[in-house]
Amino acid sequence: MHPLDVVKTRFQIQRGKADPSSYKSLPDCFRTMYRTEGPMSFYKGILPPILAETPKRAVKFFTFEQYKKLLGFTPVSAGMAYTLAGLGCGLTEAVVINPFEVVKVHLQAQRTAFGLQPSTFSCAKEIVRTSGIGFSGLNRGLTATLGRHGVFNMIYFGFYHNIKNLAPSVQNPQLEFLRKVLIGFTAGTLGSCINIPFDVAKSRIQGPQPVPGQIKYRTCFATIGTVYREEGYFALYKGLLPKIMRLGPGGAVMLLVYEYAFAWLQANW
């Protein structure tokens, strides 16, 4: 799914039709990248997700279960507990993943051939050397990442568990599997549609600034306001199609694998 993430980032960092490097459409982006940067350009920034994905998902699901248990001691309803636990695990996940996201976006934004760009570790060291590890360096855009992951997981877990419990299950295992796939796909799609303004802000803050040496996109909500004023409402939804193409089916797969693996572990361990 990584090529869709690269394309999503490219759309999010381009600043309207006046941008000389603007892509006209999703196929145009794929063609242009293939022609000018080579086929490996679709895997720019692949190492940070590979390094971070396993601990990220472990943190997501572990903290979701812990927040859910804690909320069981409060008067909130079971449905609201799923939603709040999703929010909590998303915020926790964002703190873990943000430095990896900064390096990933930095690499994805570069338009040089894949073989000419710096390695992941060289990129990370350069960011630390020039900007440090704080909110101007390796942790820049943390608020936008918190918004992106918090909102997504709040919708994702809240919708999936509430609808799954409301919609009647079926005895046929194949149909029951398809029912869960459909609910998971819808949960991932809804989460992507609702959280994408935070995703756009995150890409603008962590990506290259319009004028080198000048910081235009600094904070989350100020960046959302700037994009809205300068480029219009729909600019806050740039990259939505590749995002849905990645996180719709990806969201369904992730929840189903977790659910069936969790049930198997409980039965056998």
C-alpha cells in the first residue's frame, strides 16, 4: 500500500494549481513520478513505516484494550467507551510514530531519483543536526499527528464495534466474515474522510516549506486556516482518494486480523 501513501503526500504538499509541480490527477501523478523519478520512487520513505509499523500497531491495540478496561470503571456507556478508548489509543500511537512520520514525509517529498536521495538514517541525522529533536525538528507537526491519529481511531474503533454489535450476526461463517469486512472497510473510510484536514496540515508542516529558510506552516490549526484561506475548502481534502484506497481495505484487514488472532490467543493461551 506504500505507493498510495507517497502519492497522497505529494498531493497534500502541492499548493494549488499555481504550483509549477502540480499533479493534474491520480494517474498523472503515477505517470509523472514513474517517468521522472523511476519505479522505485513509489517506495520513497518505506523504511520508517517498516521500522515503526509493528510497535505502532502493538501500542494501538494494547492501549485500546487498557483504555477500554479503565473506562469500564466509569459511568460511560459501552458504545462511548469504544469511541473514547479509540481516541486515547490514537493519541498514544501518535506520540510513538511522529518522529518516523517526519523522516518519511521528508523523503517522500523529494523529487530526485530514488538512488540519489539520502538514506533514511542520513535524513534523520540531518534533521536532528539542523533542527534538533524538539517541535522544530524530529517532532515537528506533533499536534497535527495527534489530531490525525486521535480522530481516525476514535471513528475507526467507535464505528466498528458499535455497528458490529448493533448489526445482527449471521450463522454462515463466510457471510459473517463479509459482514465484518464491510463494517471494517466503512470504518476505515469514514475515519479517513473525517481526519484528512489534520493529515494535510501534518504533511504541510513536516514537508518542504514554500520558501526555503522561512517557516510558513508552523502549527496545526494555523496551517488548516492558511490552507483554507489561500486554496479553498477542498484543499483540506487533498490526497483523499489514495488515502481511502489505502486505509479502507487496510482498515478492514487490520481489525479482522486482530479480532481473529485475539480470539485464537484467548482460546489457546
